[in-house]
Amino acid sequence: MKGESAFVDALRLLATDPAARGLVDDAAVLELGVADGPQALVLTHDVMVEGVHFLSSQDPADVAWKLVACNLSDLAAKGARPLGVLLGHMLGVDDERFLMGLAEVLARYDVPLLGGDTVSGGPPRTLGLTAIGRAAHRPVPSRAGARIGDVLYVTGMLGAAMLGFEALRDETGADSTAYRRPVPRIEEGVALAPLVTAMMDVSDGLLLDAWRLAEASFVSLAIQSAAVPIATPEDRRLAALTWGDDYELLFTLPASVMPPMAATRIGSVEPRGFAPLFLDGEPIVNEEGLGYRHG
């Protein structure tokens, strides 16, 4: 067994509960029957590794912020409001700064810390967080619902995190906020949940995440690259579409429905052809190079 894809495929044989959604989504959805109407718990867990997901030189306060924010982004893609988080923390230097950033992000999004665990180890350090949310809308959005004739949208601009990473890495003094402290689109996700046919967040690169949405929905997505809003110079457009860490929302709507907030139409949902993704009319038949993948 080699690489992330092979390992996840093996895990699917164990993740047979319907709440796991076949491990093709970013979160598990546990349906609950309650007196005031149907509710669902949405659970997600992300791990960040020093030197892979954050620079060793980064302020631990920013690392704490990003660890929480990337998990809240997964909740946002399910139209879920956060209920709390569980932290897995590897002790290290400047833990005080980590706690400071953790307090900031939890206060910013009004999310309680419910528990977790601490360990010694590293370097490199490994940090994990489980986020728990509540989704009131049914069905809870997934990657798998896009329908032929739908329109593909994305919120915000892509590539800002890439520029922020480069500024931080190269110590240029340019603004690195988008990379250090991403903003999960919670309110946008809640507003979109009753309308979308499919939705996910853009964490590993727009093209790779679009590929995943197309595969889960068994459709083809046709994207016009010039329509995608980018924060980078034009000659770096392709890099902006493949870099990731933007945590915007990628979603499909019926053609008759307009998004209730600012979002950009970047493509359409087509019948499944021989490729899940078409970029400017050209088929993409291999996901290699479309975004960030482990292993």
C-alpha cells in the first residue's frame, strides 16, 4: 500500500456506517431525531504537520488560528454552525503563543473548547483538531449532488493564500494574512445549504477539489479559467487554481437559482463524459498536478 489514496480506499472498507458518507466527503453526518425537528451533528477532523502545513518559523498563534479555521471551513461546506472543538496538541516551544492564538480564534467564531489531549514528541510537531457542528437543513450538503444543467460557483478570490505563503517563506514583508489566518465561510455556507445541489470547501486547489466534486457526483464539470477570480498576477493564474489553502466554497446551483451572496460563476455541470473535468474545453483525465495531495 502506497500513498494517501490507497490508504483511504482501504479505510472505506471499515467506514461502512452511513454517517461516514463513504469517506468521499470532508465530514461525517450523524442524523439525530429531536423534539423540535430533525437535526444532524457534523463532525470533521484535520491534522497539521510542521514543515508540511505550516512553516517551522511561523508564529504559533497563527498556527492555532489556522488549525481551527480549516476545520470550521469543513463545517461551513455542510451548512453547519460550530458547537465546539477537541484539540490534539503536541507540546513545544512557545505554547503560550499557541494558546493566545487559540483563544483569539475561538472567541472570533464563538466556539467552545470541549476537550482533547496533549502529548510530547517531535520535531516535527503534529497538531490535530476535531470540530463538531449542527446542521438544521436537510439534506446536509455533500459533494455528491451536482446535477446536469447546474451552474458552478466559487466564493471569494483564489491565490491569496499562495501569495501569503510566499511572503512568509521569503520574508518579503508583504501581506501574509490569507495564508496565516484564513476565514471560514460559515455564514455563507449556512445561507447556501438550502439552495445548493453540491458544496465543498477549496482546501487543496480549485481544480483538484472540482475533480473530486465531479467524481462524487458522477458528472463532468466544465470550468472557464478566465472566469475564476484570482488574487495573483495573470501570469500565475494556473498556480492560483492549483495551490490551495484558500478555504473558499465551491458549489453548484440549479440554473434558475442565484447565490444569496457575492459569488462568481466559473462553469457548468455537464453529462459525464470520458473526463470528470474540462478546463477551457480541454479534458483533464488525470488528477495529478491539479492540487495538493499527500503521498
